[in-house]
Amino acid sequence: MSAPLRIAVLLNPFTLARESGDHAPRLSRELASLGHEVRVFGGAVAPEGSSSDALTPRRFAPDAVLAYDALSPAAWLGARTARALSVPLVLVEGGGRSGRGLLSRACLVVGERLWGSYVRRTASALVALDAVASARAASVGFPQDRRIVLHSGIDAEEYRPGISSGLIQRHAISGRILLYVGRIERNRGLALLVQAFARTVGQRDDWSLVLVGEGSARGETRALVDRLGIGSRVHWLGRVKDEELPGLFSASTLLAVPALDDSVRGRNIVRAMASAVPVIASDRAPVRALVEPDVSGLLVPPGDLEAWVEALRRASMSPDARRRWGRRAREIALGRLAWPQVARLFESLLFAERAKPLPADAELRAEIGSGVEEPALEAERA
């Protein structure tokens, strides 16, 4: 068995909450539980099982560096630390809403101009949290042979089958539940979902459409519900507390993800899978790797109303298929997406990258101008 690692985790304070959510603290905690010494730099609070450091990553002398957001100041500091200590740098790219806001765009431009090339030459690997994050990393020059997609993890004890939901009782929701969780925006395909529901199970008394979230399209979506005459079958829950989500997912029959573009993330799909809830989703890049057609749910061409009608009709009329899909979804979540499994994949990656020659060894020797021979450099790394 390999000796435990000293792992420095560098966070980007500008996008910590938005980009990668709870990924850094959860991963740090799981890596610490595997016996590694983990220190977090750039966050206000250290995750349980790890520690924060008021000093510098270099003085911590890590065996490997994990830095969040590929062109962030954290990535630049990670590159400097990795080069100074001859240890691997693994970047974590969440994608998220990067590039949409003025601050995000400015940070990307500054990062590319000031240290983009330096970080790319230094990084041993880049972990993208979904296919969109991988494409974004490719667009700023990270080569395919250094990119790997590892989806964010799920707490499979928090999200599991058999949890009761007080929300269902408080809102007097009855029957089977077609659940949507996310922004109420035009690009999320809510109009299409409402129409498909109205043409299928919305005509029955034993199904309800439950919409969770807020957004600018709420008014027009509610007006569409009223025009279609299905107001009694549609329940608007608005924002739901995090602690109430596991019960809501567990009580649902199907999760719908009708996104029209790639702005949707896969977090709620993973929650549904852990809860043994099948998913019907638009066939978009962020979700394609999560939903296996006719195995854990169904994929539908984005924006195709007739296809959504057919998918809802098929799922609603096939309880055996729903049970089969749900069981398989839970198995996939436990086997690949639960946090302990995700942490072990990161652990394996860090060990593997530590055993390889650093991708920037040649540039590093040229920059320091020391004439260090390869065996000496490898010995220093070991």
C-alpha cells in the first residue's frame, strides 16, 4: 500500500461558492478519511477532517497540489508551489456559470494573459466535473490527454430511498410525482414540460407536477399552466431548504430535466439517482454521461415536444420499468458517484500522477538554469 500523501487544496475565493459548490470541502474530508494529510488554502473554514493553514502551501510541503478553477489565482499559486517542490498539480474545473458575469469574464481574461500558459505547462492533469467543464478547459488550451471527467459526488446516506417528506403533506400533494428542481427560466424547458404533462399524466388524478425553484419565467409558466387547465395538478414549491430535498426526491416518481441548452448541471440528476428515482432528461452534454437510456431513465431530444410526450407516456405506463430504472440508478450512484468512491478515484489519480515525470520538467529545468540531470530531478520528486 502506498504511503499517505500530504495534499494541499487551493481554493479560488472569487468563485468558491458558485463554481464547485461543496466539492472542495467534501473531497477534502473524504481524502482525510482515507488517511491523507489535507490542508486547505483560500477558504474561510477548513472542512472536517482537514485543516486550514495561515502560512503558505509551499511551507506545508505537499506531495501533491489540488487547485480549483483552471485559470484562477489558486491555479497560479498551485503551479508555483508544484514547480518549486517538483510535485504534481491537478486542477479541478467546475465550469458552472463561469464566463457569464462581468467579474468571471474579467478573471478569465486576466488569468489567461498573466499565467495561463504557465499553468497549462505545469498541470499534470485537469479533472472536469462534467462534460461542459471539460469542453471549457479545452477551449482555453488544456490538451485532451490531460483532461479527465469525474462527476461530483453524492452523500448516498443523505439521499436514499424510503425517506418521508413533510413538504408533500404541507402542500397536500397527492399521487405520483413528476419532479422538476432548478431555475424557472426559458432555457430550462419548463414550457415544454408543462405541455407534455398536460397531454399525458396531467389528465389523470393520480399524478402531480411539482416545480421547485425560482426564476424570471415563473409568471409565464404559471399562465401556461392556467391556459392548459391543469392548475390543480401543478404545485409550486418555490425555494426549498436543503434539508428538505432528500425527502422530496425520495417521495418522487420521476425527475424531469427538460433543459434546452447546456446551462443545466447534473447535481439534481445525481440526487435522484441516489434516491432510486428514474430520470427523464434532455439529451444534453452535462447529463448524457449520467443517464443511461432504458437503464436508469430516458434521454429525449431537447425541445422535441412529441418526444417528451412519448417519454412521459412510456414511463407512466411502465411501473416495472420505473422500478428497474430506479434500482439501477441507485446502484450506479453507490458504485460510482458516492463521495467515498469519488475520493478513491482522486486518490488513484494523485498517486498515478506522482509516479509520472512532471509534464513541465523540461521547461522547469530551462527556467531554473541549473543543469539538473533527470535522475536528480526524479530523486528530488521521490
